[in-house]
Amino acid sequence: MASAAAVPLLSPYRTFAQADRASTGSHPGTTLRVALMGLGSYAARVAEAMQSCKRAKVTGLISGTPSKLQEWGTKYGVPEKSRYNYDNFDRIKDDADIDAVYIITPNAQHRDQAIRVAKAGKHVICEKPMAVNAKEGQEMLDACAEAGVKLLVGYRLHFEPKTLEVIRMRNAGDFGNILFFQGLSGFRIGDPSQWRLDKALAGGGSLMDIGIYAINGARYMVGEDPVWVTAQQTKTDPVKFKEGVDETIQFQLGFPSGAVASCLSTYQMNHLDRFFMTGERGFAELRPATGYGPIQGRTHKGELTQPHAMHQTIQMDEMAGILLDGNTPVVPVDGEEGLKDLKIIDAIYAASETGGRRQLRLSK
């Protein structure tokens, strides 16, 4: 994982976007012009958050619903020429008002859509999980590399100030050697007909949607990539959670330093949004750890008091700095980062089938 030393001129919890807001001069570079693909509830949150961005703007829309294209186009000032459907969005190649496409569609559609965006010569921002498995994730990486465009993943928490303060403290040695991490991620899911409970669209169940937060969180909190995983799956409602759609998975990760993680991913229990980490000299707790905010946290030194801002506002301004200026974030958000999580997800599913330990090799 990248360390705080990667950005020596900034406090690791004072992000590039926040530094820009505090300065009196303008940030170098231009505005990142973004087309949103998939105009659902999360895209609405992103679009609203981007109204406060300093360096990113909604300039394109892609949807299969004509009424949404009309409504959103009017609301966000996107002209008809930059509104596309899923059949014709390859024409963004000739749209000079679009630099990047933010894919916010069901998981199983990410691969093909990202490859088409890359072939159109636009940068790809993809919601997590990046794909439904590591094979598809690698194909996305290869397509973006071949097209000479960048691939980023919507890991909004990688820019969240309290999260970055815990990482800063860890890098400073405040916790000593890290010994243990616990990640609890879950809620009781509602509508049984939604796409998140459809294997063909979601690629799985709770692990793909909410458990990935614990996977990713374990990595950025501990500061290492795991080398082994074990997992156990529980299903109490096989009608709602059909074959291939996981309800509850417990999984354990082992790290090179000897640190271990114990995590829970579920669609059947509420009030589960907590990260806890302990080391030889101290601890950190984030609770809630992954919600839209505000994140709350404390360590052995006291409460975390970094100010809250809309996660997606910070994320998109930071991604503008990455794509336009080549900035290096404290915690990576590139396709390689997304691929590592997919490799872990593949291994968790495999381990939950056999009950055995699976070795992990996340780097090439």
C-alpha cells in the first residue's frame, strides 16, 4: 500500500482537493468532464455531490431510460448531443466534452462497458466491485492499457479524512506492530427482486456489495496485502438468497507481518458497519466505517475530529487530480487496486465452498 510519504507536502488526511479549496490560487490543469453511466440512486448521489466539486463536472449522461436522460440533462445542464443510450454510447469517442465515464451499473455489466469506454478513448471510473471476478477485472485493465487510458475505481473512503488519519497514525508507528483487524459490513436487504440479489447481474450477494468494504478496509487499515484466506458461508433464507447469491459470509485474512483479520459480510443483519484495529501500542475504531457519513472514529489517543465533507465530492475532485495532473493518492484507487480485491473475493468464495485455507498472491 502507498504510504504517507508518497505526498510529503500534504498531511495524509488533508487531501489534494481540500488543499485546493484552502488555497487562494487556482489548481493547475483543467476541469475533469465526466459522463455518468447508469442513472440510478447512487448516480444521483454522485451527481449532486459533483455540484460542489472544484475540478469535476457532469458533462455527459448514459442511460437506457429516455425520460431519465431528459430529466437529468435538464437538471445538470447536459446538452442533448452528450446524452447517450447503451446502444450508441460508443459515439462518445467524438464527444470533446467528455474526458471520463463513471460506470455506475450492475456489477456484471462493468467489464463490457469499461472495454467499450476504453476503446472510445475515454478514461474509465468504475464503481466497486470493479467486475464480478478477477478474470474480468484483468480484461478491463488490459483494455485500458491498450487504449492508453486510465482505470480508476470508486473507492470513496480512500479520500475520507478520518480514515486517512488512522493510516497516518499507523505509518507514524502510533499503533506499533499491527496485530488484529475486525471488519463488520452488513445490513438487512429489502426488495427481493432487486438486481443485487440476481446472480446474473450482481455476480454474487453480500460479499460483492458490502463485504468488499471489509476486504478493502482490512488492506488499507493494516497496510498490507493478505497472503491467505479462510471463509465460511451461512444461508438461512434460500428463497431470497438463491444459488450463487451469498447471504452471510465470515472470512479471515492472514498478512505477511503475522497480523490477522476477522470479517463478516451479510445481507441479513442490521447495524454492522465497524472497523476495529489493534496493535502493540494502541487501537483505532471507525464506527460507522463505510457509510456515507459522517464517519465516526476514535483511537487510544482520543476521538477523531477531522471535518466531514460529502465523500463523492472529495472523491471526484481527487480523481480529477489523478487523471489530469498525475497526482498520487495516499491509498491507490487504480485498476490494480480493484483487481486485488477481486482476487480476494474469488478466494473467499472458493474457501467458503471447501472450508480450507486458500493462499493468495495479489501482485504479479
